[in-house]
Amino acid sequence: MTKRKAFELTIEVWTYLAEHPEIQDKDVLPKALYKKISRLRCRCPLCSYYKMACERCILPSTGAGICTLFNVWQWYNSKRDRVRAARKIVAITQKALDALREVR
């Protein structure tokens, strides 16, 4: 998977999750979308691209394989907090994708 593809797929997944805050587990994404991530490490394009090297990932993490925004999204019961975390993931990833496009 290329960096560009990892960013684009991350944006696709997290945009959907931001729009559907009732979802608390990636396993219940629509089949077509879930199929795109089902064989990836942690069902995450970024984890797959960066090969679980959290210190290289564009998203904030504890450095011990724990993505802090993912944890907020997954563990908070508040739909508002899940939307906020998902949108933050999209925003960070979109910024990285835009920077990647500028390099060309």
C-alpha cells in the first residue's frame, strides 16, 4: 500500500465513522468499506503503511502501539466525542495528504 492510498483510505473510513457516530466498532462498517480494511494491521491503513511504527505515524499515539484518537473514538460513549475524534483523524490525515500532493 502506498502512503497516498493509506491516507485516502483512512480519510474514507473515518469520514464514514464521523457521519455515523452510532458505530463503535469498525467490524460493523458497510461490507464494501470493511472489506477494504479487514486484512490490514489493526484494520487501519496507517498502521499497515507504517508497519506499526507509531513514532512515524501522522496520528498522535502513546508510542506503545496505542493511537490516542482511536481510543477516544472507541471507548467514549458520547457520540459527540466520537464525532470529534473521527473528524480530528480526518483533518490530520487530509493535511498530510495535501502536503504529499504539494511535493509532486
